[in-house]
Amino acid sequence: MESASITSSGHSALERPLLARLPDRLLKYGLTALATSILALIVYFFIRLVGEAGPAFAKFGVLGFTFGNDWNVSANHFGALPLLVGTLITSALALLIGVPVAVATAVYVTELCPRRVRGPVTILIELLAAVPSVVYGLWGIFFLAPKLQPAEQWVADRLSFIPFVGGGLVTIPNYFITGLVLAIMILPIVSSISREVMSTVPVDHKEAALGLGATRWEMIRTAVLPYCRTGITGAAMLGLGRAIGETIAVTILIGDAPQLSNHLFGQGYSLAAVIANEFGEAQELHRSALFAAGLVLFVLTLLVNVAARVLVMRSSRSKRPKRSARDFGESDTAVGAALSR
Amino acid sequence: MSTDAHMLERFAVSAKRRRRDRLARSAILGATAIALIPLALIVYYLLSKGLGSWSWSFFTTDPTGNTFFASSSIGGIKSAILGTIEIVAVASALAVPIGIGVAVWLVEYGRNSRFAHTVRFFVDVLTGVPSIMFGLFVYIVLIIGTGSSYAAYKGAFALALLMLPVVTRSAEVVLLLIPGALRESALALGAPRWRVIFKIVLPTALPGLVTGVLLAIARAAGETAPLLFTAGATLKSGFSLNGFMNSLPIQIYTDVTSATTSVVNRAWGAALTLVVMILLLNLFARLVARRSSVG
């Protein structure tokens, strides 16, 4: 090397020549552009979706479309209320059935089970996530729904005094079956995030509870569950997001009837199912109405997911002792990875 | 006075509390068992119904589109298997470099900047978007936008969008696990940043990256909704990315709606094939993850 460390041009000799610095610059700006393009893509999608949904919204009004109780393809009249209600009922059922079971599995795996069975039980529950939506639909419509139909009819007859639940003829595809299968489908994600959140409960809290003489269950009830409340709520919301957006299994199981069913065991429709089922042969206003249904679905899942993420992040962040900025990033992404599963 | 016994009596867990503890524990155990019942039932039905329709010709003939006669004339699922493999391969070729690229940017350049947090947030938003919306998006851009019809590469685009956030998020976690000292020592030896990324960071993270990618592929392979209005459905095997292309989920979805038993049996056979493919990917991903030192 030269003896002088400063060259005539005023640059350090250790500095790389311009050409050698080029790949570094290229990589940096290339990757930044890539990251930016993801943002641009989502924004662009939203704008285009609004554009395509425009004619339907213009004809019926945004509120008139969203809450209009008439989805009639042959009359070219579109109100999304039956679809919205179908989506909400089935997702609510999925939460009602799925979340308690999922949280129980998480409690079992983190607090109660022998170390030996922890791994196998976790893997088995994760396997439920590996089954494709269409296979759930196939299994639901050809096995579960016909098998459960007599039981459902029995319940509907016995509880005929309760509005919405009782009375009426139980069809094979119905809201309840859809909710039940959705509950199975959201179980792995709700369970795995609950597990993640429960593993952040400080051992001190649990030992303190046990030391004060609490039984295992009292320890879970007083130390574990209150600590995880926000996180479990977030996990449930995330499951709700999945249930709302679930398409193919719902299309197969809900009966695809554009009506407001007056009871739990009746046929209905959902926002995602209507798109899957009708988009293929839709024209003009009908197609625009389906895009509008997609927009309603998109906004709904967006709200639910953002709320869920805020809850999960807050619960995994606030309760831990203060840490460096770098660590924050890591705990963020660890939960983030669990979320994206 | 036996105060000791008295004290013990006071501190002992009462029968009521013990009963409640036992009840709660068995309820939790019961709920866990209930969670596993559907898995057992699905596996049982897939095997008992699916294996019955498996045969050599099931895998080597295209579906005929004939849905009214005996099982010999309805054909197999060859075009569906080939289509799924091709579409998912193209989708991975698109999503993996972009997804890992964004993850590298997040870890190496963006870090904790406000913009990086925004990108992270939007990637998470993408994870929550219902899969059918990706189909609609590709429909708007590539079918309405170009005025052309369904094509295999459009289906691949939709699946790539679906895979992207999964790949990015899992890659980010793995890249964060690479010790900073490794990067710093390479930089101190005079290596430029891009060489550090390509020669040190990515090779060290490779097994973890592979695991994430395999799981993303497994997820994409089972998706029906994004393919409905992008790749279309067809009977014949073909490799042209410009034409309609069949796929396993679409084949199952079409067969489910049939009233003919033999066609429904084909759906079971196809479902078993799909689940076996996905489980193999999952198994492979776990093996890679176990062998890796990082991640």
C-alpha cells in the first residue's frame, strides 16, 4: 500500500473506488425499492378495488349496498346484508366453539401436561393447520354434516321455544356446521399464539401463587390467565380474521342461499362464499357488486387483524422488563412469525 | 393441645378446592382431547375413502370431464397434480427472492426505523388478507387490465402474493438470529456490505430460510380460492403458463359439487394426494429445521 493515507483527490486510500461501491449502493436501493413496492402494491390494490366496486356503490349507495337485505341476481339488485350476517354468524360461532378449546389446549401444553407429551400434542394440533380448506369442506359436507344432522334436528326441536335456535327444518348445509368446521380451522392459530403468550408469563408469578398455597388450577386462574388476557383476546381476534376470510370450506358448507336465515340450522351465504361461487359468471353490475362485497370483506378483515395485532403486540411487549431497542425488534418479530403462521 | 395438627388442618387444601382443581384439570384435558378428535376423523376418512380410489391409472390419466358413468370413464387427476406442481413452483420462484429480499432489507437496512415498522405492519396486513382477495386482485390487474383470459401464470402470481408475507416474516426471524459479531467481523476485515450479506448472512441462515420457504409452499399448495378466477379449470395436462391450468384444490372443489359417487370418490383420492404432498413438505421443513444450528 502507499505510505500516504490521503490521496490527491482528498479521499482516504482505504475508501473503495466508486465502481467497487456500486454493488453496495445497488443492493441497498434495490432492497429499499422492493420493500416500498409492497406498500405501493397494497395501496394500489385498495384503490383499484374501490374503483371496480364503484358502480355498485353508486347505484345502491355504500350503506344501501352493505346493509340492504336483498341479494337478487336475476333482478340485478344487490344488498349485502344476508352475506354480512352469514359471515358474522359463522365467525362468531367459530369463536364461541373454537377459542375455549384452543385456550384449553394451550393451557394444557404449557402448564399441565407431562414434558414427554408436550411435543407430540403441539405437533398434532399444528397438523390441523396443514389440512387445506377445500379438504375441510369435502370432509364437512360428506361426513360431518350428514352425521350431525339428526342431532341438530333433535336440538332444534327441543329448543323450539328459543328464537333463532329452535324450530324449523335442519338442512345439511347450514350456519352451525359452517361455524363448527371454522372452529376446527382456527384452532391451530389461536392455540399456537395463546401458547406463545402463555410462555411469557414469568415463572415468579406462578411460583408465588403456588407458594401461597394455590392449587394448579387456582394458579392458572389467578396468575396465568389474567396475565395473558390481552394476548388471548388478540389471538381470538386473529382467529376471527381467519374465520371471516375463509372461503372454500364456507362455500361448500353454508348452502349458498342469498337469504337471511331465521334460525341457526338454516342455509345462508357469506361475503367470501358469494365471490367464490358467483364471480365466474358475473357480468357488469353483478361483478361490480361482487367486488364491493370483496371490499366490505377486505375492510372487515383489516379492522379485525389490526386490532388483533395491536393486542398481541401490546401483551407481549408491555409486561416484560425494559429492554434495548434491538431486543424489542426481536420480540416483535418472534410474535410476528407466530402470527404469520 | 396438638397445635401442630391444628395448624396443618388450617393450611391443608380443602376438599372443595381439591375437587375444583381436579374438575378444572380434567376439563382442560378433555378439551385438548376434543381438539384432536377432528384430526383423527379427517385422517381416518381421508385414508379410508382416498386410498380406495388410488390406482395407477388414477395418477396417469387426465380427468375426462365425463361425470355420469362408472369410475373407469371419469379419468384420474394427472393434470391436477402436474398443474399444482407447476403453479406452485412458479409462485415460489416469484415469492421467495422477493420475500427474502424484503426480510434482508428489514434486518440489515431498515431495522428499527419508522419506515421499517411501516413495512413490517403492511407485511402483517398482507398475512391477514383473505386468500380469495389475492385472486380478485390478480383478476383486476392481469385479466381486466390486459383484457385477456385466465392463465396459469396469473394463478401463480396470486399464490406468490399469498406466500410473500409468510416467507418474509419467517426469514426475518431467522436473519435476526445471526449474531451481529459475525457481520461485524466480516465488515472489519474489509468486506463490503453486499458480500457480507451474500457470503456470510444468507449462507449461515440457509437452513432456517429453507424451512420458512417450505412451510410457505405447503400453505400455498392447498389454496383454492386464489386460483378460481386466475388459473381457471381445465381437464388436459399442459405446461404452457399462458393457458388454463388444472390444480388439485380446484379439481377437488369441482368434484365436491358433483352428484355422482365415483366423482366424489375422485375428490377423496385427490384430497389424500394433496394432503400427503403438504405433509411431506411439512415433514421435510421440520427435518431441515432440526438439522440447522441457527433458527
